[in-house]
Amino acid sequence: MPNSKVRKEEIPKSVKVIKSIFKIIFIIGILGIPVYFLWSWASQSDTFIVKQIEVRGNTYFPDKAIIDSLQIGIGSRIFGVNLEKPRHKLEKNLFFDEVAILRSLPS
């Protein structure tokens, strides 16, 4: 009696690896394209512009002097502003015990 089971051809391992790579690339593309366009919009939108800089807890220096030393201009894009450099610069000043520079998203 002949063997009635039909034997499937096995797919080579290299083909399986290539298919897996294409699936991963496809998923990254599906997720990455909207993220890219959202980031592009956010970085170009007038919604995310520095409109105000506020100094709290300062008793030693005029607020304007501190704001000028930050070198963050009104009208800059909030996502393009590096907050670490001005924070380190203020921390070097012995008059400040603690320095925190925060980004506040518009509501």
C-alpha cells in the first residue's frame, strides 16, 4: 500500500530568516512612518515655541540675568533646546543649591 501522506517540502532556513527580516522591516515601517510625520509636525509647528521663561526661588540675581545666561531665546522650538548645558552652567554658580530646568508642553 503506497504512503498516502503528502509530504510538504521544507522551506530552507535562509528563506525563513529573510521572511522574518522583511516582517520586522514592515512593522518598523508601519510604526515609524506615523512617528516620523508626528515628530516632523511637532518640530515645525508654532504650537511648540518657547513663549515664556520663568525663574523660581531665586533671591540672589535678577531673573533677567539668569534668563540671559541660559541662552534660550523666546521663539525657539522647545524640542530643539538643549536643557543640560544651561543647567550645568547654572550649577557651577555657588549661589544656587539646586537647579532644575523643565519643559512644559502647551495645554
